[in-house]
Amino acid sequence: MAKEGTPTQSPDTNKERASEKLFVSVSKLVPDIDAADLTHDEESTFERSTRASFRNNTDIGTDYPAGFVRWLAIDAESAESLNEALRGQVVVDIGAGRYPFGYLIADRAGAKGYVGVDAYSASSLAATTQSLFTDPKSRDQEVFGSVQPPLITEVSIVEEDMLTFLKRLPDNSVSVFCSGIDSDIINYEYEKQVSEEIKRVLKDDGAYVGEKFGGHVFLHDQQGEFDVERPSDKVVIYRRKKHDE
């Protein structure tokens, strides 16, 4: 109970304050990132790059990635493994898309920070992520059946293709989530390079989470560096193997 004479904050005020501090520079979440040329948009909701970035003129579909993450949100079979993999991590969501599905997965798992990376939809992703804090009845919360407000209050959104962004990251620095990538957008050689960068940046205690079949950047693990867990028929989780000292 508040002391007599102490002003109390209304839920609306708390939501406004959460929204105000939501978007932070990616260098705050990943301190050693190469972020020299990243600049904020006019409203400081996302950062954009001046580097040459891979883009494709193919129409970008949203149904497939959204369908996978919506399924993942209600998949009790995968929940325990997924939460264990991402808990306490800074999660980089590559090819994040327009909607905050990856954010909600990371938030539900207890991640400490979220970075959404998309070459096409950063502005939309920022707006829909912010809506989780300002509109408790937003469509995204209804889809996920959320019963509590989001907890991750430090979010960075970057308008850049996944490979260019991953190359900015220091070794052993983050966990990575891939919610589904259309095979018409990236080719095999590009995907292999992304795979190598994911292996480089993954924290020793972190994980790479993706889909088991299709719409997914596979880790080409010829050296057997990773343990692979398949908690359900759709989800695959890669963790770096622990070696005895």
C-alpha cells in the first residue's frame, strides 16, 4: 500500500513510461558491436545502416513466418526447451518481419533484451512492438493469448539485411532466433554465409532457434561444434557443445 500523500501511478502512465524507454541503441544491448554508421530514424524508433545491404525485389510474404511463430507460441511441447535456450539472453531476431512475434517469444522465455533485424520492415516492426505497451488489447497480444504485459523493456530494431548485421557483431555475444525466411528471398550461398556468422556470434551459453524444415537458415556444422535438440516436429535448437576443461 502506498504511503499517505504518496502519488500513485496509473496503469496508463506506466505504459507511457515503458513505451518512452522501449527503444534503445543496439550498442547498449551489444556493447562491442560495430555500430559506427548506424543512425536513428526521425522518431528514434529504429536504426538504419549506410552500408550496402542485400535486398530483393521479390514480393515479401508474411504468412509463412507469422504462421510458424504463432504455432510456436502455443506449442507446449517446445516451450520448456525454448525458454531454457533464450532465458537471460540478448536475442537477435534475423528477418524479424513486420510484427512482434519474435519479441513475444523472447519475452515469454525471459530474455533480457531483443534486437529485431529486417531489411524491409523496420518501421512497421517498431510500431507494432510499441503497440504491445500502449494498447493492451492489440491484435498481437490476442493472437498469443498474453495475460501479462511484456517484460523486456529494452528493444533495438535495425533496418539491415541479416548477413550485414551479423558481421557487425562480436564473437560469442548473442543468441539468435529465425522465425522463417522465404527461400525466394535469399539464395544458398547467402544462407551459408549467414550460417557461418551465426556460429561465430553465438554465446557459449546461448542458442540458435529456428524451424526444423524449410523457412530456416540451417547451421552447416561439419565440425560437430553444436548439440542439436528437436523438442517437437517443427523446432530445432542449436547449442555450442561444452568441452571438459
